[in-house]
Amino acid sequence: MTMELVRKYAAPVPRYTSYPTALSFSPRVGSEIHAKWLQDLPLSDPISLYVHIPYCKSICWYCACHAKAARKAEPIRRYLDALEAEISLVEQLIPQGVVVKNIHWGGGSPNSLEASDIKRLTEMLRGKFHVEETAQFAVEIDPRTLSEEQAAAFTEAGVNRASLGVQDFDDGVQEAIGRIQSFETTLGVAKLLRSHGINSINVDLVYGLPRQTRESAENTIKGVLEINPDRIALFGYAHMPSKFKRQRLVDDDALPGVEQRFDLSNLMANRLMEAGYVRVGLDHFARPEDSLANGPVHRNFQGYTSDTATSLIGFGATAISKFPDGYVQNVVPVGEYERLVMAGRLPSVRGYEMSDMDRMRAFAIERLMCDLAFPADGLRKRFGEASKPLFEDAISLVEADRDGLVEGVGEGFFVTEKGRPFLRSISAHFDDHLISKQTRFSTGV
């Protein structure tokens, strides 16, 4: 593949963990509409819950999450009080009997919570919602700070999947991103979790980091294979120091260029597939026996998932909730979030109400990102003749393609292996909201 092609499709585009993206959210959709959508949840449809913990023991320089360092227990206790208030507000609004089939704690670092905090938060959720006995319960873990007591508390809570942040095992790369984490520490945490019965392990990797080389990438993959996770996410580093001030500590001159990023991504992906992992969508890999490798696959704010719930309720500062009719996002500053919920108000301050056309485009983009194919049959079945504009978009994309990224079939097309690395750019062809916002996203490769 020529580097000219890589440069051609390197323009910033969304990751499409939602459509429309959060940049289309506005204050016109806030707590009143949020309350209505909660009340209108179909009793027959299971839901998912997401809890955002905006604290870490220390902040890494590359981080693009809404997180802050917590060096004392009091801010976390205060935040848990606010979470309890928000959970109670939501529980009073949703139809009684709605079943929860998935729970995800993200951040930040959920293991910034002490064991007693983990127990308290679990009791909040299980006490207010009907959680299935077989529910998937995942947490994101910072391996540098997980204790035996915390691992035991997660097990008691019912956690059955843990996602370990790794990024890269090379010492030089870790120094360049302000995150010192040895392979031995990470392997020890994986063993600790498994000894407590948490056997489903994910690993998060990042390419495009400062000082990252083919050699460091090769060694990182060797370490990951020794950990033997069930799933691996391979994300491209999004360097946006104008938006995330901590990234100004990252040396711009040490960052790999577009061509080197692409080379690192390909190298790491190929090594994982050679080791027997199945590539899922753009940037996830799973063991052949894992549910993610066997479908159906969906895409949400955590990336690729086997979660089929149509509604996701987010708790905590910055958390986004997804409903059949749209999205709402909680206020970002932790102090403002705490003030609103302790005053008895839903903390949602912006969102988006979807039109029928938005729903069609969201469906087409999600299936493209997951299946690498334009969902012609699915669009006709769901939306009928109203979906005609998307078929026209698909035809124009196939006709305009001179690079072999897509191949027409019937009324649609599928993405070729040559086109897979540019899946976000291909999906952007169906994005009505993208105009004038491209500089707000990370590079497309």
C-alpha cells in the first residue's frame, strides 16, 4: 500500500462510537427531555448501565479522558454521595422491572476506589435496579494501583470482565507519556484477577505514541501475548494538546508521523492475527471462542461490544446516556455535577434528539464500522423507501472510489482489506454532521 494513499485518508474524522458525535450535542436537549426518555424506556427491552469514575491516582500525559488525580479519600466519598443521589433520581423515573444486562465502570480509573467504595457503589446499583444474574459486568483497571483487597471487592461485586490499560511496555515510551508500568506488574495483575475468578481479561494498546518504534511495538505485542487476554483494543493516539492541556507535556517532535503510525498499526495488528486473534471491525481483536469474535457486534462509547441493549444509562460527571430517541450528556465539571444532583436535579445539560434520517445514518455507520459492509437489506427492512438517500450516497461512494477501498455488490458495497484501515473515512461519507468540524477529531489513520 502506497504512503500516498495513507496521507490521502489521514484527514481528521470521528471514531464513530456514536452518531451523531458529541460535537452535535446542544443545550436544547437537557434534563427535561432526559427525564421523559427515562420514563419512556420500553419495559420489554433490557438496558445497560455505565458509571464514570473521574479519578486516577496520577494523570498520564497522553490521556484524553475527563479525569483528575485523587490523592485524598474525601473527594471520592463526596463523589459517591452524588452518584447515589443520581442513581436514586433515575430509579424513580424508569419503569419498574426494567432489566439490566450490562454494567461498565470506566474513567479515570475505577480502582481509584477503595474496596469499601467498590462495595458501596455496587450496593447502590444492585439495590436500585434489577440486574440479571448473568449480567456482564466490566471494569477498567489501572494495573499500577490494583490491590488484593480491590480485586476481591470487584469479584464480590460480580465483575466478570476487566480491561487493563497497557498502552506500550517500552521504558522510553512510558517515560514520554508519564506512565511507568512494567510488564511484570501488568502480568501480575492479570494473574491476580484470574485467581479471584475474573477470567475475562481485555488489554488496551495504543499506537502512535512518542518514541514508539517497530521494535518497541514488537516487544509490547510479545508481552501482551504472554498475558493472553481474551480481547485487545488497539487505539490510535489522539494528540490534541489544544483541547487536553496535559498533552502539552508530550514532546511533539517525538511523535511518529502519519506513515509511521500506519506502519505501527499494521505491524501490531498482523502480529495479533498471526497469534490467532480474530480482527473485529477496525481496531479490536478477540480470541476465536470469545463472543466478540462470533457476533453480533455493536459499537458504543466503549468501542466494539457484544452488548445488544438499545438504551444505555450513564451516571457520573461527563457520562453520556443513549436512548432510542437520542443522547444526553451530564455536565463535565465534577463540582457542578455534584451540586446539581444533590439539589435533586438530573445533571444532564446537553444532548441530541435524533431525526428519522439520523437513525438511518446511525444504523448504516454502525453496521459499516462493525461488518465492513453497507447494510442494504437492513436499511430497506427497517426504513423502507425513506432510506433512498443513503443508497444514493453508497452509489456515489462506489463510483468515486479509485483506490480499491470498497467493492460494489448488489445495491451496496463491502469494504476491502485494503480499505479496512480507512473505515472511519469511508463511514464519514454518510455523516451529515461532519462539515466544518474535521479539525476537532483525531487523524483518520
